[in-house]
Amino acid sequence: MKDAVLQLRNVTKTIGRRTIVSDLSFDIPAGEVFGFLGPNGAGKTTTIRMIVGLISMTKGEVLVKGVSVRKQFEQAMTHIGAIVENPEMYKFLTGYQNLVHYARRHSGVTKQRINDVVKLLGLQNRIHEKVKRYSLGMRQRLGVAQAILHKPSVLILDEPTNGLDPAGIRELRDYLRKLTKEEGIAVVVSSHLLSEMELMCDRVAIIQGGKLIDVRSLQEAKNSKQTKIIVEVDDSQSAYQLLSEAFNGQGVSLSGGMIEVMGDRSFIPDMTRLLVKAGLEVYGIHASQRSLEDQFLEMTGGEMVV
């Protein structure tokens, strides 16, 4: 990927004889919201911790804007902003005082930059109140503001929607979209809410048992023409044989007296004509778009995506 700002190359983590993460490789470009999806214990948080240097890699390499996390850790971290688990801040200080305090850790963060970030995250009305009065959603936004003060190329958020109500989740999602558009940041998000990932991300990496199953564009998944067509007839065995021959056995199955055909909705008129011409009584044919959840569950062998 030509403009990749974050690159993982064969990243592996083993503890004793147990492999937690195995040989992960993918690239993330600027201006993209990239998600980690996988069942419990899949290795999502471990991968994030290796990217930000909280734990060491057993093997492999992470490059941030071409800088190695292993070999040039401090330089690589200047390109990363991150919230792993919950954003930590001084609750007895105001939001603004927290940002000023955090800005002192980085060279070149001006007063104007602090004001710009406050405006970008929609915090201007409450920024001079003490953090202890903030809602969880407000603290999350302040945490994101804190993480992007030094203009990182990559923003990493581990379970950013935890504990947020639906309004807070939507608000955070809108601000992340705004960040990628206005700041050109690559955002990496880990979440257990598939519905939110669907709305938030451009692409997702599906991880299971520490291995990369697939990297998928969500727009492509949404636009997939793969539809489940359910056929109900008087003689399901004959209909199954007829449709299997018509489709060369591809995507046709028989279950509980119902025939399932995986394909395009445009197949339905021809299928109906074929069944009626064969003298079969057709009681019903209906199509249902395979949800993203169906697709992900299929890829992870039926395990819950969290």
C-alpha cells in the first residue's frame, strides 16, 4: 500500500509455548478508520499493545510512517496517539488544564493547536469545567483531544465505545470521521460492537486465535450480491436435484425440507420458471441479504464476533 502510515510485518507474540498472536501482516493508509474484529481472546488488545510498545513483540516488525517501533521506539511514538482502555486525566483540573499539562510533554504544541483541537472535538462549551463534572462521553472526547494534540499520523482506540450510551457512541463516531477527513489521521479501533464497527470503519481485520482471517472492506461487504434465497416446494428432494444441476452444485443446500441457494436476487425468476416447468408446486421463494454479522460469523466458524 503506497501511502500506508502503519505497517505490521509478521508480528508474533508467544508466551511460553502459547502463541497469542501469529504472523500478522497488514497496512493501514492515512485517512482511514480501520477496525479489529474477532472473538474473545482473539489477540486484538495484544496486537494494539505491541503497536504502542506496551508489550514486546516476539517476532516481526511494526512501522509507523516507516519508523520501526522496535529499533526507534521514541521516534515512532511521536507519530502515534492512543487510548488503551480508559482515558486517564486529572479530575480536579479543568479539561483545558488537562490539555495544557499534556501538551507540555510534546514540543511544538501551541495554544492555537489546543484551541483548534477543542473546537474540532466540540468541547468549547465545557472545556473550562472540572473533568469530574464530565460525562463518560465527554471524557472520551477529551481523551481523543489529548491523544491528537501533537498531530499524530495514527490514532489508536481500544474499545472506545465501552460504557457509552447510544448518543455518546454516535457522537464519538462522528468525531472520528471528522478527524480522518480534516486531520488526515489513520484511526485504528478495536470494538466488541459489530453494528458500531459497521458504521464506523472503512475496513476491518478479522482475527481469530491470534491469526488474521481476512481484511475486508465494509463497503464491499455491504454491496455484496451474495443473497440467501429460500425455496419452499412440495417435493424438496426433486427441487434440490434440479437446482443443484442448474447451479453445478454450487451454493445449493437442503435443510429441514427447505432449499437454500446462495446467489444473486436476479436468479429468482429463472429458478421459479425452472421449478414450475418441472411440475413442482412452489409455495414460496424469498430472499434475504446476508448481514455482515452472518458473513463474519461464517469466517470465524460460528464464534461470536466481539
